[in-house]
Amino acid sequence: MIDDQALRDAIEARHSVRSFIDRPLAPEAVEALRAEVDAANRESGLHLQLMTDEPDAFNFFIARYGSFKNVRNYLACVGEKEPGLNERVGYWGQRIVLVAQALGLNSCWVGLSFSRRKSPAVVGPGEKMACAIALGYGETPGVPHKVKTAAEVSRAEQPAPRWFQEGVRGAILAPTAINQQKFLLTLEGDRVRAEATGGPYSDMDLGIVKRNFEIASGRDHAVWL
């Protein structure tokens, strides 16, 4: 059972990893991830799919150009083509990323450096594969990247409540496309307005940021305006 503290620890520990060792996922990790995927699909209406021992999607020159190595496990992030798809993928996919980290796995969000055509993931009529999340045992645990300050990504009357400060700290540690961190969190009373401020995949990034904020702050989805 992955509890809230384990997820908060995972926020701190997780860094993007592109090179993996050639080792199958532990059966208990696969079982736990499949349970998370099933729960996410029930609650979100997405069609997320855990692909294991599947080398084709990343056996592609673009993946090699993106420095991906030995990716044989990934989450295919599939859902209906409709407004808000990318944000929902970010929000629900990030929980699975953090669960994977808590299970001893490493990960990387992947927007372009894989072949959707070669993946055997099921994409139904009216659906699209928004992205993939590479999973596995990294050659290294990854390295932290430079992040913006709380003042650069949030607004609040001072002193801000501790839960908001902790949430912003978690949000700053969220992965974003090309590490752009183009989001703004504004405290309005006891709720928060979250906005994407431009850039590629910023809507998906916003979903990832929201998930990290909720976990780090101890608040649930009702915190959002």
C-alpha cells in the first residue's frame, strides 16, 4: 500500500530517467501499477494502459535521438479527443509516476520521442495517445534540475498558510516539458487558481503540477477554483 507520505517522499526523490537497465519489472510492481491504472481509468474516464516487455514503441530512431535506452515498459496515455485531455493525462499520469517511484522504479514523461504507430496500445475510435511515460529501473536515479522560486510561480498574501507553501514546493518539483515550469498558482481565500502560462505541453504540465500540489499540501481536488 502506497500511503500519502510515500508519495510525498517520491516527489522529493523522483528525477527524469531516460536510460534503463535491461531488467523486467518485478511482478509485485506490475501488480501494484495495474491496480493504479485500473483505478485511474475508473475515476477519470481515460484509457491508460500499462505496457510491459514491449520494445517496439521505443525501438525507433527518434527515441535514440532523444537518448532513450532499454525502454521496454511504459504507460500509454490514451483518452478521448476532447478539451482537457492533456490536463487529465498529466493529473492522473503523475500519480502513477509517483507510485512507480515509491515502488523503486524510475520514469520519464515522453511527448515525442517514441512511435505511437509501433505501440500495440489500443487506441479506440475518437481516442488519441497523448504521450507515454517510460518506466523501469534506471541506470542512475537521475539528477535534479534547476527550478524556479516560489515567488516566480505563485501569488499569495503574506504570510501564506503552511499548506499552500508546501503545495507550491511540491509543484516546483513537478516535471514539466523542457523544464519550462510555465504555471502560476494563486491563493484566493482557502482555494487556489492554477493557470498555464504558455509553452509546449503546458496544459499537460498543469495537470502534473496540480497532482504534486495536492499531495504535498495534503489537500484534495476541491482546493482548485
